[in-house]
Amino acid sequence: MGGEFFGWNVILSMLLFTLGILAVLWQRNALSVFMGIELMLNAANLAFINFAQRYGDESGAAIILFIVTVAAAEAAIGLAIFLRLYRQAAIIDVDKANQLRG
């Protein structure tokens, strides 16, 4: 029973990470790219929780805490950049934002 639960969580984590990668690669909207990155971070958290539970290692909790901290900082800085970009140029398209000068 424990091995089956372990397998499905890993598959779910890989599926969420793949969806995050696809969102980052295919979307041109900056907020969609941002959400894809957040989805990948949460998929990594799910995998760490799963491996920590499976092997009984408590160091997975420290890694998860670090990832949550990085995700919170990334969310704050990323949203600040997106808001500034939208207020300054009224765009949220990644390709058009790349062409801005000055």
C-alpha cells in the first residue's frame, strides 16, 4: 500500500512540473509564465514531501521551507516587476517587453 501511494504522488509531481514547463515555454503572457514557475516550485515541494515521507528523512522539511521562502520572494519581486511594466508600457507580453529600451 505504501509503494502504491508513493508512485502516484511521484506521477502527480511529474505531471504538475511538466504542465509548469509547458506554461513557461508556450505562454507569452507574463502572468502565465509566472504561474508556470510557481507550479513547478509546488511540484518540487510535492516530490520532496513524498520522498521525505517515504524514507523517513526529516531534512526534506528544511528543503521545502527553503523552496517556499524562494517562492514567496519570487512572487513579491515578480509581481512588482509586472506591475511596473504594465504601468509604464501597458503590456504584459513577454516578447514585447523584451524589445523595450531605456
